[in-house]
Amino acid sequence: MPPGSAASAGAPAAAGANKRYRKDKPWDHDGIDHWKVEPFTADQAAAPLMEESSFATLFPQYREKYLREVWPLVSRALAPHGVAATLNLVEGSMTVTTTKKTFDPFIIIKARDLIKLLARSVPVAQAVKALADGTETDILKIGGLVANKDRFVKRRARLLGPNGSTLKAMELLTNCYMLVQGNTVAAMGPHAGLKQLRKIVEDTMSNTAHPIYAIKALMIKRELAKDPALAEENWDRFLPKFKKKNVKKRASPSAAADAAKKAAKAAARAAEAGGSVFPPLPAPSKIDLQLESGEYFLSERAKKARRKAERDTAAAAKKVDADARRAAAFVPPPVVKSAKARAAAAAAKRQREEEGPSLAELSEKAKRRGKRRKA
């Protein structure tokens, strides 16, 4: 055995060509959480901030009363971080500004998220948690994802579920707080949970998948994460795959009856056409009717005169009808004789018929006849 072979046998294998210059990092090991956000204290700030930073956001009018009541709590929560908060009820806005006491340069972004959550109806007890390290904020705008208002309301209701059960399940599985308000969805939590929550909301509003399917997948992933043997494996074979299926509905009795009626009408039309295999002629269009009447070849002035004459004729006919209706109101009703008068008139008529014409009537009749002869 050549000298030094034993020592070389215990040594690790030579590094590859692309890794020969890599050095060990004793400060980096598997127990380090690279996603952990270390707290920033005032001792770590070398000097106060050089410039003043501020953010402002508007709030709806219905939030004015609540914000006026809880604003002392907001100012008290921001005071340890050296951030000043202003509530302007005239403009309807909230403003956060850094001061000389501000030592954390990123706290102004956290304060901005705080006032955004307050404007979106998040309770102050939950909104102040956005100032903590490891808690991020996401405002999802869902108002422009669906054009139809009724469809938008129905899809937004899917995020809530019956009695808020779907919303509660998503909060438990993503470790996030979620509030559906108007055209936005406010969410708070870790980065990974916010990413999952955003995908669920977008898929629901675009009708890609129902949130219950995403909840099932998250529950399966939570169980798979407990098995260390599956930590480095692909979990796609364990997750359910949902596909949209357009299943044709069976024809209902009413649909069958409608089809029978359509067939009967088609047979009747064919019988009227003499059993011809050709369809009936289409109805004449407006231009065809104008060609038949000759109106198509008239000038624009002649067409206007013709239309005016038709309007005048129709107006005259309407006027005649209106005059007749108005005149009917002045026609006296027929005189209805009483029973005694009718009986007396009938008796007088019978008497005249029985007695015959009187002497005066006969002489008057003879005079009229003589005058006609002389003429």
C-alpha cells in the first residue's frame, strides 16, 4: 500500500471542477429558518432617518364614526415605532408619517398597510397585527374580474360559504386572516399563506375552480407535510384532479312536448305549401315593399310629402273619431214613457182605428189633393 493511502482513504472525495473553490459555511446549517424575519431594534439604527416619508389613504364615509372612536388606539400602537398618524375628517383620509424617533425604515410600509386595512373595514384589533414581523398584507381587488353584477355577487358568495364556513376553512388552512368587503378582499398573514389565498380568490372569481376543491387540496398537503419521507417528493399524484364536465341533461317531458309541437307545426307548413320539399318564401323586406309601391324611386322631397300626407290623413281620421266621441256626450238619452202614458197612447190609437178618420181630417186631405191637381 503506498504511503499516505490510508489518510487519503479517510478523506472526503475530491470536489468537482465547478465546486473546487467553494468553502464551508459553519454559520449556515439545516436548523436555520431562512424565512424568519429578525426583529429590528433601536440599537441597530446607526442614525435617525434623513428624510420624512408619509402615506395617505381615503376611507368611505360609513367608516368615519368607527375611525373617530378607535383612532386613539391606532396612535397608541404606532407611537412605540416613532410613526405619527393623522385622521382628517374633512378630506376623509388617514395619513402616517415618519418622525425623528423612527428607527425602523420599513415600519412606514407596515403603517401604510395598517391604514389600508382600516379603510377596508378590518377591525382595529386585527389591523394592528400588521405591524408585527412576519405578518404581511394583501388587498385583492375583485371588482373588475367579473363584468356581470349578478354573477359577481354569486361568485363572491362562494368565498364566504354557508354561514362563513368556507371563509373559516381557508383561514385555518392558510394561517391568514381574510375579510370580504365590497369589491376587495383584505388578507393578512405569512407570505406562503397569502400566495395560496390569492390563487384561491382569483380562481373563484374567474370561475376556474370552486374554493371547496382548493380546500380539499390544502387539507391533503397538510397531511402530507407531516410525513418526513415525502418531504422531497412530488405530491401531484396525491392531489385530486378536478375537471369541468359539461354533462347534457336528460330531456324533460316538457322538452319532449315542445319538440313534438315544433314537428307538428313543420308538418302543417309543409301541407300548406302543397307538400313541397322547399321552404316557404321569406317575408318581403322593407326595400322590396318600397320597390313594389314605387316609393323607392321617389326623391327625398316626394317621400317627405308622401309621409306628411299619410300623417295628415291619419290625423284627420283620428279627429273625426274624437269629435264623434265628444258629440256622443251631448246626445240626450231617449225619453222613457211611464207605463200609464204608454197605456193611454195605445188606447187612443185603438180608438182612432175603430172610429176611422174624422170630418176635419177628410176635408184637409181633400184640400191637399186639389192643390196637387192644380199644380
